[in-house]
Amino acid sequence: MAKVTLGTWTDKNEKFTKKIRAKRIEEGVEIDILAKKAGIEKSTYFSHVRNPEKITLRELRAYCNTLKIPAESLISAVYEGGD
């Protein structure tokens, strides 16, 4: 399955994962619920936080849908001020 590749821009990877983490807390979604809705194990969620380049498109869509994050918002978190 295709992976979302954020490349070697670790500062942008950090913005991306902070956005997901903050929205998860704001929406009051527990990690186990988010993981279940994304069809992944809880440990996989933590792996995504550490290494967002491992997120599949299906998982990214599930995160966006569950957390009510517009895809554009995540894109701007990655590319804000980018090249």
C-alpha cells in the first residue's frame, strides 16, 4: 500500500505529528479508539508518531475522518513555509 512520505524534513514531520496529537486531545479521542478506527494496533499509532513516513494513505484518511481534520490542514502543517 502507498505510504505518505514526508521525506527527511524532520521539522515538518514534527509539525505533522503535533497536529494529529493536538487534534486527538482536543477531540477527546483515546489512542486505542483512534487506532481501532484506523484499523491499526495501538503500537502502530506510536510508530506513526515517531516515524510519520510509515503512515499509509488509508490510515491517514482514517486519522483525518476520526479527528475531523481537513486533509488541507495536514498538508499545510507539512508544507507551511516550504519550498
